[in-house]
Amino acid sequence: MLLARFLDRIIDEGNFVLIDAGGKTHRFGNGEPPHVAVRIHDRATEQRLLLNPRLALGEAYMDGTLTIEEGALFDLIDLVGRNIESFEGHWFSDLTANLSHLFRRIQQYNPVGKAQKNVAHHYDLSDDLYDLFLDPDRQYSCAYFDGSHNDLDRAQDNKKRHIAAKLLLDEPGKKVLDIGSGWGGLALYLAKTTGADVTGVTLSKEQHKVSQQRAANEGLSDQVRFKLQDYRDEPEIFDRIVSVGMFEHVGTGHHLEYFRKAKQLLAEDGIFLLHSIGRMEPPGTTNQWLRKYIFPGGYTPALSETLSAIEKAGLWVTDIEILRLHYAETLHHWYERFMAQREKAVELYDERFCRMWEFYLIGCEISFRYMGQMVFQIQIAKRQDAVPLTRDYITDWERRLSQVEKKAAE
């Protein structure tokens, strides 16, 4: 069996048992945890796993042509993650990666119209789905765990406070642009806690509808507005710009366009805070399964290519922070919450969708634990004196705001 020979060369860690389509059992690894046994139900799936494992594994699990006999899906993807270096070093992996790299600009081509369709694919799903696993504020991005607790809701509050501190919103009335404003949580937070005047832009019709209603419900429609438009169509100038979890949808061919537009939108003494998933490796491509089923047109940028685009746009990088395992912990919370409500998800969609969503959440968590994924926050300005000379103001600002928020909650 060719697939068995392939697996024997790349699986060094873990205890993996494969039952092939003919019923024969194959064992791989060093016998240490994680332990997982899977069964392949037909020869066609064996061939697809051999020819294109990055795409075929997720599809086989979704379609039920690969089932887990012992252990759980988390154990299977964990085992893959632990052996990813052996797989990436295999000649076959290099060949498929190089072929994918040739077409990455086509895969990530996101002009205005196509960008909206790609966003709708993921973010215009049922609101009820996201309520199953997100925090009450619907923060669909990496939380910020400060080490004092393991509570997702508090960690998402920490993230918003951390971002606000880096935006240096030290006086009310500053004009803020939120690029990729989601369900409006960050924009509303900035308005309520700092007195900022916030404009959010999104390409998701569902998110736009919800965020507008939230602003109206909180009596903030005059202070916070949301537009259903591409950031490239925004004409105004802003004191501050923030973008959380949107840069991953820009595409490498549009990076320079993105930062040039940000420079155009930013006041001379303004500050721009970019929060994005990134990779600790050189520029690459998006996982085929993730690109096909979850984030069409999406791409996790390398820090090197991001900084290159910022430099070419003529902007200052005034601060960089790398968040490493924060997103792994965030995704683990999301997965546990989703599984606790899985029956409701099946009612909303179907079993195949739920298998897809499980694979997505677990796969992303493992990618942050073993596969070089991280989150970077880059503070950007037109002028080098736009922010204080040391980083002390960030911590000081967070502490002051935290005390204010605690008193307001009492």
C-alpha cells in the first residue's frame, strides 16, 4: 500500500493506527501519545490522501470516507501537527507547495467585487452559528490572555483594552476608522470607553446589519456608524485607524495597495494599529482545504512581506508585538463551546457542515501550537514622533482604563 509507505516515512511521533480499505491494519510512530486509529472506507480515498493530503484529509473526514475508530479528531490533527516537520521536509510536500506557490497571487486576487463574495462565504453564515461559540461581544479574533486567568470573555475584553491603549485615544472626539469592523464590538467599545467618534467598514451584510442595530440599541448611532463598503472606497481622513482580523483577507498582491490607502486615510499625526494572523516562516501559501471551505481568497502573511509593504508605502513602524499561543487558547475555547452546542449546529446546517467546522477549529488551534502560526500587532504612523518614546504608556493606559471599567461595573 503506497499510502502506508508514505506514512511510515513521515510519522515519527505518536501512536497511529491505519485500517485500510481492504481491512489491513498498519501501525506508525513511536507508541507515545497521542493514540489514534482511523479507518479508510474506499480505495479512492486512499489515493486522494496520497496525492493531496492537505485537501483530502479534511474532505474525507467531512464525507465520512475516513472515520476515527479510537481517539478523537483532536488527537488525529494533533498527531499530524506533531509530525508536520517530517511531512514538510518530504519531496512530495515540497513539490505540491511549490506548485501552489506559483499560483498564490491568483488564489489571493481580491478586487472589490470578489472580496465581498469571499467575505460573504464565511461571515454571512447564520448569526445563530456564531452565538454558539463566540463571547457575548462576538469577538471573532485572537483574545489576549494575560496569565492571570483562563476565561475567554475576560481575555477578549483584555484584547480590546490592549488595542485601545496602543491607539493612544487620550482625549474624546478623535475620529477612528475600524477596517473590517465585524459585528461592531470593538468600535462600540472604543466609543464608550474613550469617547471616540468611530466609523466601521465591513463587506458582510449580516455583520453590517447586526452592528448597526447594536449601535442603535446602545444609543450610539450618532457616535458610531457602520458602512457596508470596501475600505478602498472610504474618502475621509481619520486620527486613528484600527484593523483586527481583516488583513488576512487582503491577499499578498494587494498588500501595498492596502498600506497606501491606509496612509491616505491617516492624519499626519495619526496612529494605525494592525492586528493580524501571521506566520513565523517566510512567505508561503494558504492551506488548500482552508482556502476551499473556510476562507476563499485568504492568506496568512509573513511578517517580512508585511513590513516590506509598509516600508514601500512610506510609513513608520512604531511598535511590533508577537502574540504566540494566545490564538491557540482562543480556538480551544471556541471548539469546546461549539461542541457543547453541536446539536444546535446540526439543526442550523447539517452533519457534514459540523464536521467541517470541527476540522476548521481544531486544525487552526494545532497550527498555532505546532505549525508556525502566530498573531502580530503592528503600530504604524506617518511620523516617528506620533507616539511616546517608550512603551510604558501602553501598560499605564491599560491599568487606568481597567480601573475605570471596574468602577463602572460596580
